[in-house]
Amino acid sequence: MSEDVLIYEKSRPGRTGFSLAATAAGDDAVDRLIPASFRRHDPPALPEISEPEAVRHYVNLSTKNHHIDKGFYPLGSCTMKYNPKVNEAVATLPGFARLHPLQPDEDCQGALELMYHLAAMLADITGFARVSLQPVAGAHGELTGLLVMRAAMIKRGNVRKKIIIPDSAHGTNPASVILAGYEVVQVKSTDAGTLAAADVAAVMDEDTAGIMITNPNTLGLFESEIAKIAEVVHAKGGLLYMDGANLNALLGQAKPAEMGYDVLHFNLHKTFSTPHGGGGPGAGGIAVTRDLAPFLPSPLVEKEGGRYYLNHDRPDSIGRVHNFHGNFANMVRGYAYIRQMGAPGLKDASTNAVLNANYLMKLLKDRYELPHDTTCQHEFVLSASRQKKRGAKAADVAKRLLDYGYHAPTIYFPLIVHEAIMIEPTETESKEALDRFAEAMIAIDREIDENLETVTSAPRTTPVRRLDEVRATKTLDIKYVG
């Protein structure tokens, strides 16, 4: 039997790969302890295979994955930097890994101390007054930040209905706005790819709670009028929210709070080098000004004397946004990364991320259209419009890159760039790695002229070729039926 089949297809009735010891509770424990209404009538249809078969199945699948430990991962707006392995060692220390979130504060002093100091370091890096580490993803942080803004508006008796977002925003921004109970007002970017304060002023009114701006934005460009935009929004009583997805470009270079922002969410799993992808784990803490600190999620870690404790006595808090205290293991990894790098190291990381992006952009802009031909920050966006005219779309280029051993960049985002190819090399890639990737991109461009079908039928070397993406979108098929 081929290894490339579902684990259910390897199942054989009666074959097991484990054994369980007898329990003191007795064989009838389930019947005695769990009411009949909560018990299954039939056993779950789990695959029946031996332990070596299970191990081989998943090891075989793992070799098909692409990941940052295997090769370059230029996924734009995702900051797929190398994750130092020492961080993993620290996160798996028994004193951290075996804690239960319901243990009393006295049993968790080391963990609480780490959370306290991590929040303080993140506040210092960004210039804000307080940080909550509770949100567990970037979009979760967005929603939390907006709820904090809403609570502050309600507290001062000035409930508003709208949030402004640019047309270059991450797709999660408008979703978070709607979930927080606001209406979306879109403002267009200028031809330079950034926002103009005058355009923001045209839509900013007393019924608008604020604006969400990613800075640098999703085109990899710094919002140069941010100080003027802050003046416009604050003059109308609004607040500035910074989507911190691209914070990697600013470490040690600038503090968002000093630009006029009131709220920011971190993508700890991106900027501060914790493994991510495949659905998690994430960490999306938020930072706020002193005026907004009372509304942060509860509890916050406080220190009194030499003791750390969880402070639940926060009457203006929006309450919990997560069952416990956030994805703690990612906090440990992020803390270890910041302590290892130090302030000079973080600044170097940011500097090199920007340098790498500009170097790679320079290598590619003669072959691929560069809609905004200017110095970028940590990432840049190309267009495959030239390639499309010759028969190959951005998706074809991305799929052909798989044959060259690379994870594809982000494509078709941001939406304001036709046939967008969004590339973020991060600071952890060498010049040689960037050169090899550029050579692959240039080779694909050449293949479009010399052998178009090679590109439009790619990938050829992957376990699965081209999927029927339209059918996958329209037909939900998530259950195995033997």
C-alpha cells in the first residue's frame, strides 16, 4: 500500500498500537461517573493501526511540509523568521510547561514574573503605558483593542458608530470592526501607496471612533503622514489603532506611541520569533496609553513588594477575552527572544529586515512590475501583470516556485495591487539565500517565454498537483466516509 493514503485507509479491525493499565476507578467508572445523556452510544470510528504505522504515517507527512527550518519562507505580512531553538528549550522547562492556569498565584511566581517583565519590555519597545498579554492571535488582539476603545468611548458618554480603515488594510481589520459593533468607513490610498491626512479628514467626524492603520502598511511603505493623521483624528475625539503586524520594521527605530497611536496589537508569534503557521499557536497582546489602561482585559499581572499576583479588581475592564491568561508558552519564547537579543539586537534585526527587503526588491524589479518604486520597509509588493500579459498569472508563478523548493509568497494581497506578489524576506536570511530566490523568480519569468506550459501546469514535483480550488470552495468535504 502506498504511503500517500489517508490514515483511515491503513486501518485494520482489531489492530492496536497501545495498551492501558487497569484503573482504580474500575471498568464501570464511565457508566457511574458520566450521565447517559453525555455518553456515546457507539465507539468513535478511530483508525486502528500499530504504533510504528502511526509514526511512519506522520513522519512521512512531515517530510512533505515546507517550514522555516527547511528553507526560505518569503510569505508576505507573516514575518517567517528563523525561530531560535534555545527558545524552545526554555518554553519546555518543567516549571513552565507543567503549570496549570488554575494554580494559585503562590505556585506560579516564576511564570507571573515572566509575564510582568515581558509586558514591561513590550511597553518600553512601543512607548505605551500598559500591555495585556491575554489575546492569543493577531485578529484576537485587533478585536480586543477595538473593544477597549469602545469601552473608553462608552465611559466618557460618547458612543460612536464608525471606524476608518484604509483600502490596503489586512482583511481581518474590517472583520474585527464589524465584530466590535462598528461600521467600516474605507479611505483610499494615494498613488504613492500611503494615506493622506486630508483624505482622512474628509471622512473623520464626531461619529467616528477612530482609525486602524498598519504601519508600515501592507505595501511595505511607511505612513509618512501619520503624525498629521493623528492630529486630525484626535481633534475630533477619535483614537488611533495600530495593526502591529509589521512591527518588525520598527524595532529600535521608532515607537508607535510617539507617532500618536493610542492602541496597538502585537503579533508576538511574528515579530518576536515564536513558531507559527498551520493555525497557531499565536499571541496577540495589546498595548495602550495610560488613559486606556483601565479598560484592558482582566486580570493583569501586578507586583506588590516582592510578590506577583493576578489583579482581578479592575471595574472598568472589558473582562476576559480568553479562558485563562493567553498562550503562555509563546510568552516564554518571546521573552527569551527579547532577552537574548537586547535592545541593540532588536534594532539590528529591524535594520537587516529592511535591508534584505530592499536588496531583494532591487534584484526583481526589472523583471516584475514594482507598483511603488521607492524604498520599502520590511517587505515589498510586486505585480505579475507583465507575466499575465504573456500567459502566466501570479498564482502560476507562485505554484512554479514550489518546484524550486520555496514556499510561495503571499499573492493577490493587498487587493489594491493587480496580480500582487507580496514578499517578506525577514532579517534571518543571508545574501546567498536571497540571491538564490531571485534567480528562481527570474528563471520562472524566462520560462514563461520559453515554455509557458511548464509554469501554467506547475507544480510538478509536489505530492499533490493543482487542486480544483473552485470546487474546494463550494463543496464542503471534511469527513472521511469509509
